[in-house]
Amino acid sequence: MMKSIQQALVAAALCLAATSWVQAETIVNVLDRSQRMRLEAMHPADTATPQALKISASFDKVMQHMPPSHAVELRIVRGVGLAEAMQGHIVAVHESVGDLPETVQLFILAHELGHIAHSHWSQMGLLFLKWVPGEVVPQNTNAVSSQLGRDASALTYNMEFEADAFAMGVLRRMGYTLDDVTSVFACLGMYRDSPTHPSSFKRIVALRALWSRDVPSSPSSSSS
Ligand SMILES: [Zn+2]
């Protein structure tokens, strides 16, 4: 669910970092380039279809219930899992998301916007830079790739929980209940832990704990 920035990023960057043809590049260059290539490979969908119009409407609703943020671009595409936050300011959404129930659409979009609002793209870049501060060449990457992979995986888990919490805050401000929010996971299919995503069960448990701890806040206050 919600294949996010980090999923492809970790795999692509580690793969690219292991190749010797990437000369005189920093790891941040490599990450940027890999995301640019993935974006370019996505085919824009027709924005006038009923599916696309529903996604756009859901996106606008979420934006109205978010804390003010910098400019964010919505791209409705073919060729991405369900949705993905990219390059720190783009939400790429598969057109089929428009066929999902509105609550699910809202949660998916709010989750990806949560990645953007929390600057997860920059955070991941900083982590990679910490482990690979110099040029991306095998002598700088081979020795650290396993530790980097471990740290990146841990960071992505935190980011997923943070983006979920953000999405839940948005939906709560819209008047949705905890059951509405957690039913999103059942709708999308429960799954186990992966290298980049905690299991649906862990995510639901985290949201339930957060719901009882937090009170709804206005969009202008800090994120949930
Ligand atoms: Zn995510």
C-alpha cells in the first residue's frame, strides 16, 4: 500500500551506488536522478476522466484540511503503485485510485502529503549523505551499504508511521472516525512487514494509540 518515495529510492540508490559508472556524483545527486528517471517513466493519465476528476477533488479536500505548506504538485499517472511522494513536492497517483472509496482516496493522498509536509525526501537524503559523504564510487559505498540499508529501512518505518499520523490528523479534522481511518487498510489489503513498510497491523495499532492520545487540532496548528 502507498508505495512511497523511500521504497524505490532505497533500492535504486543502493543499486546505483554499487555501480562504477556513476562518477563524480554525490549520493544526493544519485537519489535525485533516480527519482527523476522514475517520474519520466510514468505516463500522464487523462485528467478529464471521472477517475482523475475524483482524485483531483479528493486532493483539493485534503489540501484544505492541511497545515499551510509550500507548493505541491499532483500528477495523475499510469505506472506507479498506488501513490508516491516524489522529490519532496510531487504526489504521483495512479488513476485507478479514483475508483477507490473516497475515504481511501483521502487517506492515501493525505499520507503522501504527510511525507512532503515532514520533509521526508530531505531527511532521507541527509541519511544517505551521512553514510556516503563523498563521491558515489564503490570504495565509498561498498563498506557502508549494509549499515546504510539498515538505517534507511529504520528511517522509512518511522516515516510511514509519521505519514499515517499526518493522514489520520487530516481525516479527523474532516470529521472521519477512527474506524473510518483504520478501515482503509482492510480495503487495500492487509500485508506483513517489508523492508520499507511496517505491517498493516502495526500501522493500525500505532494509529489507534495516537487517536486516543491526540485531540483534533486546527489545520493551522502543527501537524498531527
Ligand atoms: Zn508512505
